[in-house]
Amino acid sequence: MLVSTFVTAGVAKASPDLVLDDEQVSLAGTHRFRVVTLSNGSTLRVVPYAGDPKTGGRLEILAHYILIDGTSAIDATAAGYRGLPNADGEGEGGGKGATVSSDATGGGGHGALGGAGVLSNGCVAIAGATGGVIAVATAPGVTMGGAGSSAGTADGDDGGRGGHGGGVVVLRAGRIELDGAIVANGQAGGVYADDSAGGGAGGGVLLQASQWLGFGGMVQADGAPGGVSTKCEGGAGGGGFVRLFVQGIPPGVTVSQRGGVATCLSAQGQDTSLEPVQPPGCLDLDDDGFQSDQCGGTDCDDSDLAVNKGGVETCNGQDDDCDGVVDEGSLCPGQCVNGACVPDDAGLPDSGADAQDGSPDAEGDASVADAGAEASVDAGEIDGGMVVEGGAEGGDGSKGLGEPSITLRGGCQASVSRPRATIGWVLLGLAIPGLVRTWRRRR
């Protein structure tokens, strides 16, 4: 069973991975991940705007590498400015006519104009039911799409609300592989008391990457149609806005910023023209002074300020100084074992510390277990916090060692794990009994 999960993350010392496998997850705000992968029908949804852009309407991800397979998507549909009850659409590009019209109203605008509310008979424009204006953010930003107006209330009935605008998706990465979809469409307007509300405008998408690969993927920020009643038609939302800071659009990838369709020409939302693609240059996304190795630089994790060619190697199961070797030369009060500092007298068979007291079994094994348990908790913690809410807890809730990751699989697990070092501890646990038996025979 798929579970909708809300995830929030602070800035971590070591950027975690976000791995979604057949999972539906909602996320908003700005986040740093080392690797992001969406596979097997996963959807990363943008939390809808509810008045505060820090908690909804916008998702920005900074990562070293992002992969969205052909079955998966990042979706900000209807996550932007809101269609409000019996009111004009929210946002600078909101549609008009809620209180002055007794029939249809205007669609939201963003990268292009929203359509006007019209009477179906002859496509006659309705006074005051105008489409939203163009409202494009100053480069290099993008904004949410304007909402459609509620249906007309001048005749005294309930006008409901207009369609929401599309939200914002910003992806900045050394390498992006897009076979699936990035969608920020508006929401269609409804019909209330035989009056028609306006549709929402498309939202905003910004991609910045040194390498962008794709095989049939799609980037879409389209406006939505307005409601259609027996007597009138609401204006459709205008096209959204897509900004691309890349070397070029990969063959087979489509980019769409179309306005919503309508029966009457004046009710259609206008299409947005695509800006010229702008080369990004060699990126330094984490501003640590080292450019990404995806464009010839030396930073092996351009999402993490502490990881680069000049980084200091620490005992954490990752390559902090980007030399291809993990944990070499890291300082510990004892030994660095599988990404965790273990005291010299932790009961390891080759230390010889337990051979003097005649009780190697109990004392030695307990020491190893205690040291491993303590390291699992301490090394697993992430500064700034990583909270997973709304879904079932993963496994036994424990935190492993090595590189952190958030893995959500099948809608039933949500855990922070470090798989490489966890395997190392398992192997160490399997080896210790044999080594103890060998030590006994030699006595």
C-alpha cells in the first residue's frame, strides 16, 4: 500500500540520499541531497501553497545527482496560488470577475495571459471577467502560477472557487537524468450554480545542471481550462514558465508551457514562449570553492559544503576529501572501523586485552556489542534533523553507519540507513565467534 509521507530536512553535515522506490512522498522548501533517485512509479509531490512559501508551493532540491526514471515524476500540479472562495484568484496573475460577474470569470496568468470569462452564445466577453496578467519572476527565479477567479457571485449565489495555479520545482544538480516527468500544471476551474470559474495558470520550473540527459522525459507547466456550464465558459489559465540553465535540451525531451484550452478563442489561455537555454558553466552549487566533478571539477559531492578536494577526512564512512578512499587518515580516539570510531580496548580478538583476566567470552563479546551499539546511534545522527512523518516507521527504527540515506520502499518503510557499514558490522559479528574458538584452542 502506498502511503503519502511528508518529509522535512535541515542542513546536514553529510548530505543524505533520497531514494524513492514505488513511493508517494510530499515535500516542500529547500533541501540538499547527495543523490536523488525516483523509480518504479514514484512521485515526489510539492506540498500545496497555504499562505507561507516556506512550507508549501515551492520545492528546491540541490543535489550532486538526480535520476527520475520513465515511470516516475516530480509533481507540482495545483500547488501554487490558490483559487479562493467567492473571490478573485490569488497571486499577481490571478483571474478577475468574482464579484462583478453573474456568470463566468477569468483564468489565472503567469508566463502568459489567462483567458477571459465568456457567454457561450456567440462567445461574448463578460465585463470585468478578465484573465490574469503576465507575472514572471526576475531571472534566474521562477514563481507560482496565478489562480483562476471563482465563478460570478453578482447574482447572489455561491461562486465556489477558481482553479489553483501550478507550483514551483527547482532542481540544481551536477547531473540530471530525466526519463520521467517534471510537472507544474494549473488546476481546471469548476461550475457552481451554472456559473463557471476560471482555470489556474501553469507554475514554474527551473533546471540547472552541468549534464542533463534524458530519453523521452517531459517538463510541463501548462495552464488548465476553465469551467464550462450550459450558458458560459470560464477563462483558461495561461502557460507557466520554464527556465533552463543547461548545455542543451536532450533529444526526445519535451518542454511545454501551453495555455489552457477553451471552446471560445477569447477564453483560451495564451502559450508562454520558451526562453533561450542558458549554459550553466561549471557549477559550484554548495559554494565551497570547488567545482563539481560532473563538469571537470574536483568536488565529488557538490551538495555538501564539507565534502571537496580540500576536505578533512573524518571517520564517517564517506570520502570527505574526494580522493577515492574512504576514512583514510581520519583521527579517532581508538580505531576507525566501518565508519565509526571504536576504542582500542573494545574487545577485538587481536587486541589481546581480554586474555589476561580469563573471561574473554563475556567481557570481549559485551565490549564489541556495546561499542557497536553506541557508534550506531552517534554516527547515525544528522545535524539539523531529518524527520519522516505520516508513514510507517522503517524496520526496527535503527540508524546504521556510513553514508546516510532516506530510503522509502513500497510505502511501508521510511528510515535513515547507511547500508555499507551495516554490512561491515554484520560480517564482524559473524567472524568473532570463530576467532574466539581459535584463541581457545591455542590456549
